[in-house]
Amino acid sequence: MFSADFTYSDKLSFNGSIVWNNGEAEMEDVDAGTFTGLDPNGSYAGMNHYVSLPGWEDNSDLEIDQVEYSLGAVYNLTDSISLNLNASYFDYSDDEPYLYDTDGDVLYVNGGITMRF
């Protein structure tokens, strides 16, 4: 993360930031092997189970990049009233999608009035 503020004058200031996130992970095959089933009292229930989830490692891959760029400005009308304008751009990419493609970007622009009492 990097952010900066710049005061142009007593009435006008600017701000900006860049945030970058990266995530990578993966799992191996899930294999619990064979285990003996027990009833609630802890006695043998006469069942043997084998748990295996082949292909699980393909669904667990994670490789995500997310970047956010933000810029803003504040204009002080008086000591207690200011106008602000902000813009943020988000870029999201998933290089290992397994359910559906989640790549995308979005631009948010918002403005407001701040009143201090």
C-alpha cells in the first residue's frame, strides 16, 4: 500500500493511494484412508469407510491479483463545511478460476458535503 496527501492551499487538498493484494495457495489430494465406524457409545458399529476426494487439488488452486487506485480532493468552503470528490478504480484477476470467471474491474466515483459541528 502506498498513499499520499498533498495540501495545495488552505482550502484545497488532494489524496491518493495504490493498494495491491496477491494471493496464491493450493491443497494436495484429500485422502482420509480407511477408518472404522463407531456408534455414539464408542463401540464398533460394523462399518468401514474410505474417504477420498480425487481432483480436489484442481479446485483448490488460488492465484488472485487485486489492485485499487484511488484519488480524491477536498475543498473547504468554510471552517465547518467542505466538498469532497473521490474516484476509485478496482482491477481484480483470478488466474486459476474453477467455478466461473471472476475477472473484472469497476470504477466508483462519489462526492459529498462534510459539515463539522
